[in-house]
Amino acid sequence: MKKVSLALLFSIVAILGLSAVGFSQTSPSKQFGSIKVGISNFGKMDDRFYRGGRPGGKDFATLKALGINTIIDLTDNSSGEQAQAEAAGLKYVNIAIPDKSYPTDDAVAKFISTVNDPATGVFYVHCAGGRHRTGDMGAVYRFAKGWDYDKVYQEMLNYDFYTSNGHQKALDFVQDYSKKMVAQHNAAAATTTAAVSGNR
């Protein structure tokens, strides 16, 4: 009986330990210089692109203090966020993508147009948890920078991306978009090769 109890105790301790590790990976407390950020799943992808979960309350002032100019909200159920963002001196752009859905071409085009606009400046992209819709648009951004699928997907996993609970479409989108980018690259390369050959 004691052996069974000890085994059970060790199992519980191991599970709790794994849970603590999982929690620490998405802990809402991160330090950026002297600025403490309390937004869940928050991170910095490069000098322009910050990402994470939905901000609220004092988070808008924190984002402003980090040098962020624009918030790109990917949710379709925001209430009062634009007013809060603008009150903190931030621009606000909403690209509504329903949760657990496959992003439309229009949404992708608007995202690309927004991030490519110099007036956008440094931007913060978020959905509800900063995992799926944010992960999809982060992937679009990375593919444009020349990243390959494996590298993009690993970064998504680093931000707690998963496909359970109805989120498979988020991964389907990234896989399809990757294939599309590869096809476009190959077509452009073939056109260049043909043009060079024709000039000989």
C-alpha cells in the first residue's frame, strides 16, 4: 500500500512540475528594460513587431512606453479597445478574424498593407491569447522575410501554438500559405531564368 501511495505521490509531483513549466512559458510577467509587461504570451519578434494576448487597462500605456505606435487587433469581438488605445496615444487597426477560422485573403492583404505602411511604425499584434490568429499573421510576416516553414512553425510553437480545441484551421492556413509562397518563389525564379536565357 505504501509503495502505491509513494508512486501516486511522485506522479502528482511530476504532473505539477510539468504544469509549472507550462505556466512559466506563458507567464504574464516579462521585463523589457525597465518596463514590466503584464500581457499574456507577450513577445518581441523584431524591432517593429511585438505580439501577445489581448491588452487591457494599463497595458496600453505600457505598450506606448515600449515605443509601440500601432495596435493591430485581430479579434472580431473587441469592445472599447479602440478608445483605450487612442487615449494612450496609439493608432488602432482592427482586422477581424473570427476565432478558430481560416484567415481570408482580404484579412491577409489588409495585414500586409498595414505592416508595410511606414506610418504604422512599431506595432503590436494580438488576438485573444496571442497564439493562433496572431500566429497566423506572424507566419505571413516571417514568410515575407524569407523564413521557411519549419522555422516559422517552431516560432509558433514557442508562442504556445496548438491545434486542439478546434484550432486546426490555423495550422492549415500556415501550411497552405507556405506552399503558396514557395510556388510564387519558384515561378519568379523560373521567369528570371527564362529571361536570362532569352538574352543570351
